[in-house]
Amino acid sequence: MKVLIVGSGYVGLTTGSALAYLGHEVTLLDKNEEKIMRLRDGEVPIYERGLSEVLDESKQNIQFISSWNDFDSNVDIVIIAVGTPNKGNGDVDLSYVETVAKSIGEKLDEKSNPIIVNKSTVPIGSARRVKSIIEDELKKRNILKEIDVASNPEFLREGEALFDTFYPDRIVIGTESERAKNSLLNLYQPILEQTFTPPRAVKRPEGFPLPSVITTSPTSAELIKYAANSFLAMKISFINEFAGLAELVGADITEVAKGIGLDKRIGSRFLNAGIGWGGSCFGKDTAAILHTASQYNYEMPLVEATVKTNYKQRELVIRKLQSELKVLRGATIGILGLAFKPNTDDLRDAPSLDIIRGLIELGANVKVFDPVAMENCKKQYPDINVIYTESVEELFEGCDGIVLVTEWEEFLHLPYQNLAERMKKKLIVDGRNVLDKELLKKSGIIYRGIGRG
């Protein structure tokens, strides 16, 4: 199928590379000319595991453009994957989506009639909004036709986005149009039937079951996305709330999480206590659904508590440092990891940033190390007064305390006993509960986890 994807962020670029790998003819449109030029030169502008390899394997099926003047109106499907940022009051800024819809309406002719797909996370009612904008633009040129619009939300984990694209739990298609439903089923047929040869960089898990398909109304599809992210965020905040009690009574939250996670009704995923969630989705989506609820004068106290509990966890790290060092002014603290999660360079709503700002406000000197995200941090936050280090050895040197913020695989296997010898005080705050507590304590290291007795 011929597919146009508008937007080359995490969702657009991941989706485009996967569809091209499956054999579809993909055109990726982004008005950022610099980004498009880099993509044409084979350079991937974001860090996502396996993305460079998959793009290289599928380069014969994907092209990159930066202008609507190069738009081919004979495409079968147009996927909207542009940003939907928060306005600041919880509401979602739909201006990028609406601009794309207007451009589509201006460029379609009487013969072309592609399926329009919302893949961006958008408020309830956005499919109807996109449809009306496109049809209004067509009417201005005396083209009277009905446009088929579908909501097809993504459920991608950054760092594992390609894996989740090729091997999803489910694909949700929200549309009132039988034609749109059938087109999307055709688009995803290789994934639904798992008939493709797996990419070398993204292997198919052994015994992988075929994905489910949910076909529903656009409204339900839009709400599914918000409900899914709110629930996952709530699982993390739930275990973090119990982590606070575990510390008071002397229990270990990692054992508690294992004990309840083995219950199939609960499940073990997203029951990892620590400094909480970050990234572009959970914070924005919980704020958006709370804003939507407020428009209907409807209260959602569980979601409200989810958000409140999450941001308390970031303050908890600083309190743990204070309890050991007493005064942070003049102390040197090392931050191990900047990205909001492993296998990405994304710093959106990263817990590290709030922790760093809090430490600086209290007068601490802050050193940082991340294997991937430091360049992004330098560019996006030039005013943050931190020392960027080139290695973990340099990070540990002369520190009064270390905070593990991002659980990169390489951080799980560092020689902490040797590294601690470089510190002024052997204090490690494990913000992700991933280190061997007993081993570190036997080595004379002061270990502080989250909810570990």
C-alpha cells in the first residue's frame, strides 16, 4: 500500500520504518528540513533501539519529504503522527493535527480519497474534528465528498518501540467506515498474521501469540489510549505508595511486588517501585483525561492521586540524601542516568531533571553521566549548571552521594565496590531498586533504595 506519514518523531519514524520493512511504499513528511536532510543521508535523529538497522533494511521502500508540494494525493492511507503537546492547563494542543488536516484538505483532488488515520494521541472527538476540517477545505474548492477517518492509537514503549510495532499485544481500529477498517486490516495484515521475516535487530519472541484486533468507534478508540496509559501510570504509583509504607514497617517492596505480581489478575509488569514515571505520555495523558473529565464536571480521584504520588517520589530521593548527608549545600552528588527510561535519549518529563534542579536549589554540586542522553541535555537545557562527565569513574570521583536514576543495562553490572572507593562518602541511592542491596552493604556502601526496609 502507498502510505504517507506526517511527522517524524518517535511514533512517525518508528511506524514508517516498520511499514516500509513490511513492503509498503512509505513517504514520511516533516516540515523540519534539517531532520529530513539527515534522514535522507541515512542519519537517524533520535535514539531508538534497532531503528537504524530497520531503516537501512527498508530504505528502498521509504522516502522523506519536507513540503506538501511533494504530496502524492494518490496514496491509500495518510497517517497523522505529529505532536500533541500539553497547553499547560491539561488540555491538549491540537494545532499541529488541525494544520495537517487543513493541508490534506487543500491537497486532495476529486479522484483521491485516502483513509485518514489519527495515530497521534488526541482528545476524544478528534477523529470527527479532523474529518470536518478536511471536508470543509474540500468544499471551498467545490469538491463534495465524504472522508473516511480512523483512530488507530499507538501503544509503544520508547526504547522498545519497534518491538511493540512488530509484535503488539493488540491493534485498535476506531472507525465508522467499513472501507477504513478493511484498509487498516490490509495494512497490518503481515503483523496480524506474523507472516514477515523478522528484522535482524528486532527478533520475534519465541512462542509469540498472534495479536488481537479491536474494531470499535473512534470515540472508544480514543478513550482506550487514555485509559491504558492512566492505568499503567496508576500501577506504578500504587506500588510506590506501598513502598512508602514498606519503609516504615520494615518490609521490602521488591518482595511485596513479586508476591502480588504473581497473581494473574494483577500481573508483575509496571509494579517496579522507584522514583516514578516520566516521558512524553503518562504525564501528558493523565493531565489530558483529567481536563476532559472536568469539562463534564466529572471527578477522577484515582487518576489525580496517581499524578500526585508520582511527583512525590522525585522529592523522596532528595530527602534520602538529606537524611544521610544532613546538609546538601556544598556536597557533590552524582546522577547516574538522565533519560527518563533506558534505551532512549528522551528527556521529556525526566525525573532526573527535577532531582537535579532540587539539588542545585539546595546548594549541591551536581555531576551527571548518561550513555546516550547527555548531548540532548546540553542542547535542551543549557542553563542547568551541572558537570557532564565522560565515564562512570569520573562521575564517582569525589562524590558525597550517587543517585541511580535511569536503569540502563550497563549500570546494573558496574563494579560499585571499586567505584565507591573514589567517593568521599560511600552513599548510593538506588532510585530504581535494581542493585544488589546485600552485596553493596557488605562492601561498606551505604545503600538506600525505595521502600526496601
